[in-house]
Amino acid sequence: MAADAAGVARLRIEECGPEQAAVVHRLTQAAFRAHASLDPPSSAGRETLESVRADLASGGALARLDGRPAGCLRFAVAGDHVHVRRVAVPPELQGRGIGSALMAWVEAKAAARGLAEVTLGVRLALSGNLRLYRRLGYEEAGRSSHPGHDRPTWVLMRKRVTPPGAPRPPGGDGPARPPAASTRGS
């Protein structure tokens, strides 16, 4: 991994769409491979290039570390919020702040559009992921079960990104394009 003069790796996050499906699919498969043993197994392992391409039509972000793909997420605007799916950082790059930077990017995008909050679902079995999102300011909004389970298996988390009742910026219903985030990895 290349670094700048201070020894800090460079991370850049940009919005992406279906044209980046192959990269997003590869990153997602690498990141979610360990989740195959979950009960129920993650559906990420059953995704195809075509299903990822279709999913990215609603929105995505791609993080590049020194120019190389290092993480991604998918999102969709739903009413007054952005719902995030499939935050993916390959195991060898986890713990460097890439996932946190991706979430900060999507939070800024939501705020720029005047949306109230960012939501995401997290498996209860993934305690490290739950700790990460709590540390980032996400709160539990409800628990749900996957089909066929009689106990909660995942939690909906949310984070407010604009104050309640804040007016939407002019053109807030159109596509927002915050400046490409140039974030220092940790």
C-alpha cells in the first residue's frame, strides 16, 4: 500500500452506479465470504454480477485506497432517509477506517439532499459491526427476524443527519453530488 509523505494512506470515495458492478461484486464477495456461516447465511453469497448491476441503479459508492478498490456500499433514497446496504471492505483492509469513511460519505450525501437520516440493517450475530455503527452514532430503531426464525436476527439502525423539521435545500429532491470525499484512512 502506497502512502503519502506523512505515511498516511490516501482514500478517495466516489459515487458509482451499474458501470462499477464488477468491482462492487468482487469487493462484496470478499467482504461477505465469512458471513456464509451465519444463520441464515448472508444472501450476498448468492448475488450475481447482474443482480449487483441492478442493485447499483439506486446508488452506490466506491472507496479507492491509493487508486485501488478498497470498499463499497449501496444505497437507496426511501422517503425522508437513505437506506444503506452491503457495506463491504475486504478482510485484509478492515480496521483502517474505510467503512467509517464510506458511512461519513453517505451521511454527507443524505444531509446535502436535506434527508433526515441514514438507516441500515445489521446482523445481531455481527457484534463488531454493531459496535462500529454505535460508535458512528447509529441507534437501534427496531429488531426483526429473517423468514423461518422465531427470534430477532437483525437490527435496524439509524442516525439523524439533519435536524428535525430542517428545510430541504433548493433542488433537494434531485440527485445530490457532494464533492468527492478525500478522507484519510486510519
